[in-house]
Amino acid sequence: KSSNKIANVQTDLDSIDLVPKQYKNYVPFGDFEDIVSIVSSKKFFPVFVTGQSGNGKTMSIEQACAKAKRKFICISMTPETDEGDLLGNYVLIDGNMEWRDGPVTTAARQGAVLCIDEIDYGAQNLSCLQRVLEGKPFMLKKKGELIVPAEGFTIFATANTKGKGSDDGRYMFTNVLNEAFLERFLNTYEQKWPPVRIEKKIIEKELQSVGREDSDFADKLVMWADTIRKTFDDGGCDEVISTRRLVHIVNTFGIHNDKMKAISLCLNRFDDDTKASFLDLYTKIDSGVNLDETPAPTPPQNIVDEEQPF
């Protein structure tokens, strides 16, 4: 007698090793040890991590899982992300309808740590996750299957806001998240920029990786970024230099071996006034360079931010 049961499509998440590799240049800071404790406990303990873009939120969760040897699945939210993308959907394969689990369902089945990246950038209706965020069995409505999360399953959500939207326009199109949804996260961690001494260590390691070991350059870059951030906090400028942006500068320096060219190219994403003021500030911090050596401003280029630390 043939079975009418819908077959499950196997995805890469079912066949590859989901334990992330330790990144050799990662330097723990902030609430990293707390995150390690959470993922090591194998308890369901949903956590919301908020902070400025490029300050290491997602990396800290991934590297905590690497340290604890826990399976890690990360999904980036977009305005088009819907229930099917998260929980699963039917797909047509060779003329047959088959079921494909979404990353949330896969993480629950495997007892993995799920990271929902940029959760405030996703679709406004995230109610399909409310039952999931309680750690209880949840129903795949389209399939009629009850998913009982395996031991170890838990959820981290990262965002640049606290789910209240962005009033200053820096994080456009972020959504105001439902209060009942936010209440399901046990803790909220406010990720800050790395302390100066930690960030210098990060940049020194990245410089070594690109064959440009230069402790003095690392010191100047971090001092420059820290000054800009303090000015931003005081309302003196509208942009900041993130840890990720410093790493971009290091990688560009690794290719061109020209400090001011590397900084200039990585500042092209800002408007001309901001770029000019940031470059001028750097020359005041690093007396070994001057603006005359800086390439003339060019229109912003399509520099793609590849997956980099932070």
C-alpha cells in the first residue's frame, strides 16, 4: 500500500556540519562569556542583542557556538521574509509536491542555536514565531506536523534597534516590533563598541593576516574611530566608523599598501563633507600622513561589503 505522506526535501542544513569554525582573529569582549554560558547550557533561552551596525553582534554568537561546539544556523531577515521562508513550505520537484523545512524548523529539529539576524528589518508580521519563542512544540500549519524542539534549541535575535524603529533615519525601514513578540525574549543585551585596547588587538590581528603588521597604524586607526564615535554620541557628526569599517580599511591596505588611499576608499560611502572631515581628523592623529597624499574625492563606488568579521 503506497503512502500519501509528503516527502521532506533534504537541504544543506541537513547534511553539513553546522558547528562553526573558530575564527583565529576573534577577540572576545562585552557579553561574550554570557553568550557562551547560554549556548553551553543547552537550555531554551531566547535572547535579543541590540547595537550599532558593525560592532560584532552576530560574530559573537557564532564564535560562542564555535567555542561551545554547538550547531549554529543564521538567517538574515528582509522585508520579504515570510512564514514559509522561516518555517518551511511546499516545493514542486519533478512534478511532485514535497516539503522543505525552513531554517527555524531545521534548527528546532536538530537542537541548534538559531540566530535571526536583523530581526527588526524583517516583515512586520512575525507572529508565526511567537509560539517558537516560547520553546514549546509548534505546528507547521501547511503540513499539519507538530514540531517538538530537540534539546539545545534556542534563539538569538540581533538588531540595530530595540524593536522600536529608527527615529534618526540611520536604520531606515526597520520595523516597530509587537510588544508581545519582544516580551518573549528573556534578556536583552546592549552590545557596545569594543574597548579601545580590545579593538586595537582586533585590528593588529587583521593587519597580521594581510601581511601588513603595523601596531602604530592599528593604534592610530582605533584612536581615530573612538574619537569619531564620541563626537557622534555628543551630536557633533552624523556618522561613525564601525569595527567592521576598520577591518575594511585593513583589507584595502593589504591590497594597496597605502594608508591614506585605503582610508579614503573606505570613506567613499559617506557624503563629501563627512569624508573630508574624517580624513582631516585622521591626519591630525597620524602626523606621518597628510591630505596632499590622499587621492582626489571620487563618486561613491559600488564597494560590496563581503562577509567580514563584525
